[in-house]
Amino acid sequence: MSGIDRTDAVDRLEQLVDTVEDERMPVPVREVWAVGDVALGLDPVERLDVYLTKDVLVRDDSESTPSRTDGDRDEADPDARFRESHGVRGVGKSVRADWAAEYPHHLRANENGHAAPERCLAAHLLGNDEPIHLEVCNSSFEDNVTQRLRGARAREDYTQLLDPRGVCLWADGIRSDEAFRKLRESELALPTLSAALEMLGMDDDEAETAARELHAWRERQDGVTVRGDVV
């Protein structure tokens, strides 16, 4: 794995934020964070880690469309329509109906055949072979770092940790030009992963073990990977 030139990696982050700002997303996005290696000033960046905070779609805010009828089938029901056309349930419930209508090629489902927001976001935002890992959650980055730490320690599965070394690029419609400048100029002073985990309450040995396991998990990843959870 040759990684991504640092300048190209930051350019790619800017493109990603541009897409979130300019295009309809499958669910509302509230935050975009750059996490881990890219925030450390590494060049090249082996994998680009991105965290998105999204809203759970309680009520679809799609613009209503006029009812179209084909025989007895009501085309105004997006759930029924996309179940028939794509074999995917939940359009208009877990992802926006107007997004699915505009970007049907980005519609993705989970193993149960239900529209999966994190997979839809990955399909919309990322290419298939990019060395990018996308984390998607309804909780803010800082809150989820703590939640995932507790869960990883309870299960003794440190691959579930969320790297706490992150920088917020975009939140609630506001882009941080200063964050992008610091990324480009490698100005962020961040600790090693094990040191960051110690700051969150791990002792030296556990932090070293956790960092080693998380690094090993990252090295096994290839192309686009995505993980979504709800807190």
C-alpha cells in the first residue's frame, strides 16, 4: 500500500466536504472530522480516516411528489417503489426518498435488505478503491470516542476503538478553513495513539496493546471500508 500524498489527501477531504455542502445527502449530516494519520502530519497518508455525524431520519424531509399511478400501484410510496425496483426496504424511512430518487445508483442496503445510511453515504461520497475508512454515527465524534472506548474495553476488542485524534473540518454548515490550513501545513500537535488512549484513562500496558491491535486492524483494510453505529 503506497498511501496518498499528503496534499492529495487534504484535497480529497476538501472535495468530500464540498459534496456534503453542495449535494443532497441520504440523511442530514452534522459534522465531518478527519481522524488519525492525516491529522498527524504524515506524508504519505496510508489510509484516510473520516468520521461523519449524521441525524437519524425520524421524519423524511423530502419534498413531496405528485402521486403517479400504474395500475393499482401507487408510485408515491417510495418504500414500495424501491422494494420493487431495487429490492431495498426503508426508503423514506431510514434514507430520504428524494435522495434515493436522484441518486438511485448510490442506494445500498444492509444484510437484511434495509436501506443503510452509512453505506449510502459511503457510496455517494467515496470511490470503490480509495484507501478511505468512513465512520458514521448519530453521536458527535467526541461523545462517540468515549462510548466506543467503553464498549471496546468491555468486549476486549480494541479494533472497535475510535481513534481519539481528530480535527473537525465542518459542523452545522460551517467549514473550518483554519483546520484545513493546519492539516496542509502539518501544524497539529497530536500525541501517539497509545498516549491519546492513556489520556482517556487506560494504563500504559493496556494503551500499548490497544494501539497495537488497532494499527494491525487498519493494516488489514483495503479500499473503501465503512462502519456505522447508533448510540
